[in-house]
Amino acid sequence: MALTKEQIAKRIAQELQDGFYVNLGIGIPTLVANYIPEGVDVVLQSENGLLGMGPFPYEGEEDPDLINAGKQTVTTIPGSAFFDSAMSFGMIRAGKVDLTVLGAMEVADNGDIANWKIPKKLVKGMGGAMDLVAAAKNIIVAMQHTNPKGESKLLPKCTLPITGVHCIKKVVTDLGVFDITPEGFRCIEYAPGVTVDEIKTKTLGRLVIADDVKEMVV
Amino acid sequence: MKKVVSGADEAIHDIPSGATLMMGGFGLCGIPENCIAAIVKKGINNLTCISNNAGVDDFGIGLMLHKRQVKKMISSYVGENAEFERQLLSGELEVDLIPQGTLATRCMAAGYGMPAVWLLAGIGTEVAEGKEIRNFNGKEYLLEMAFDADFAIVKAWKGDTQGNLIFKGTARNFSPLMAMAGKVTIAEVEHLVPVGELDPNEIHVPGIYVHRIFQGKDYEKRIENRTVRKKG
């Protein structure tokens, strides 16, 4: 069985290390916050100007002056700090953020990503995604392996306008975990119940299967 | 030194049609509600708005879009506004979509008196088209120009009669940067206090950047995406 969105988030949470400053994008990446492993202390950065993002507020305790980059109401925690948008992207640009998790429409086997625009159809803008992918040291993409039409989102080359070049290090989809290497997507794990053949069929970009490929633990 | 004005109508009285405005806020968080209402009421048009977002259909800059007062938006993300998308796809509205950090830094550059900055975001993408590129330490950067805005309009939490400003929570976002960048800066505040009442250690924007300030009223502070968890 392919992974649920929650399971994709849970698998990505295994990449978190103690002391990391982490920026989580909108969608599946936001869910990663729910699965931070026991004993791992991470600080979440929200690019609208908050370090130390806490959980959603209890009903009745929402503060319109306290939101995350997805415009959801959030809370502070001990150690939280507010800052303006220039400082927020300053810390991103200066490489202070250890890990960025983003959604994507397409990822190419050279690490290019497209996630901000579908010409003549969807014009939402890039938000902070272009700044994040240009600067972050370590970027993981969380997404479905195929689009609603069943077409591969892991491609030899992005067909949509790109957000950043050669920047993605790892992709976690509902089918498996893939490192971006000079040889293309390197499958290191497959989801429980998913076969390597299925992954091969549904991956258009260059794909190599790691010798020690194993079933994902989620 | 008289910076205090009676309200939004007086604060915006000399904004002409065709002006370039910076407007603070992230989504609906920290937007200058009073000034937006006054601009909508007065019907100034042909405006260029530099603002991270374009509001929603019936609030924020969305209200100005609805009355076709905006000629051009310079934003990073406009996904929450169907009217915006309609005007854009039909060609009625010009839009310049730029990376959020670039937007913030181009505001900052203006407030710091820097004509341009070298930024990484957008290298290799359509954002880079037509821009000067230079290599520093083995990496390519884009030359991005400081914004040139006639007016900056922000909402602060507290302000004093000399124009010193303090922001609250994530309502800070672009507002201090824009406040520093406007040729004329207008601040509406939730709490206007006499000079001397704010702790100098806590000022986010010194009054030198602020030309007009007023006590705002009737703040709705609409929440765009109310998300809560259950108790227990």
C-alpha cells in the first residue's frame, strides 16, 4: 500500500536531528511537526517571522497576530522569537536553517524543483519557496509520486516553470525514499507493500535502486 | 513636530491616483485596515501596490481590487484571492510575482539607502530573466533593485506621538521594512500613546521614518485560516 500523507510526514520526521532549525512548507510538510521523534529537540522556523513555532492554539485562544506562513493560527513556546521578513529570509539565506521540507509539483533527477506556477492555469506565486530552495543546505521534498492523472512527478526534466536548480537532496513520496545523486533518483527505501517494479514503472526520471534498498519503517 | 493626524481620511488625503504604495501585512495579519477602507472610500485608482499578498476577495487589498483601484500588484503569493486571479488571467491587472525574501530585502534596501542588492533567489528561473548576474565566491547572484514607493502604509500595535512604532507577534512581517522605505510613511496604530511612554529598548521602527500616525479604530483582524486543536 502506498503511504498516506501522515506516513510520508512521519518518515520525513526520521530525518530530524537534535538541535536542527527546520522550515516546514505548506501541506504534507506541515504535518512533519506532529511526528518529531522523542528526545529530538528541533526549532521550527516560520518565514513570516517566527522561530519556535508551537502547536495550533486551543479553541478560543486564537490570536490573529500569531500565524504561520500558511496563515494558520499557531502559538509560541518557551524560547520563541519574532522578527521581520528581511531578518527571516536573512537567516534562511545565510544558511542558518538546517533543513527545509517542501511540497512540489515536479522534481527532476538533477535536483531541480517546480512548485509555483502552472502557466495559464494556476497563478499563486512562489511565496518563500524560491528563497528557501536557493539557500537552504538540505532540502527534502514531500509529495505524491504521481499527479492526479497518474503521471510521474519524478522526471528527467521539469516541464513546469522551475523554482530552483540542483537544490533538492531527497524526495519522500507515497511509494518510497529517493536520494538525488549524479546517477539520478536513487531509491533507498520502498513503502510497505509497494514493489520496486511499481516504483520503476511510475518513475520517469533516471532511477537507480540501491543495493541495500529496504522496506521503509513507518 | 506634528505627526499625529485625526484618522485614515486625513492620513491618505494627498495620495494621488497612479501612486506606488507599500502596504504591510502577511495575508490578513497586520494589514492597515483603516487606511485600506479610506482608500476604497475615496476611490483613488491606477495604484501600484507592493504587498506580500493581495488580501482575500472581501477583505484587505481584495477590497481595492474589487473596485478596480489597482493597476499593478508586486507580491510573492496571491493564492487566496479569486478576483485577483480572474483580473490577472483576463489581463486587467498587471502582476509582478517575486520571491518573498527578495520582496522583503528590496524594501529593506530602500529603507537603508542602498540602491540595489545581490540576491540568490530565482537564479536559473524565469525570475532571473533580464537581470544582471554576477558571480561571488563561485555562486551566481541576481542584481535586485531597491523599491521606490511614494507612500508606505503600515499597521503597528503601539506607537507614540513622535512616530516610534512597536509591532506585535507575526503582525510585524514586512511592516517595519516598508515603514523605513516609504517617501511618506503612514502608520495606523492600535494604541497611540504620548511620547515617553514606550520603552526605547522595545522600539522596532524609530519615529524618524514615520511621517503620519493615528489612532486606528474598529479593527476586525480577520483570521484567514483558523486552525485549532482539541483540549485534552
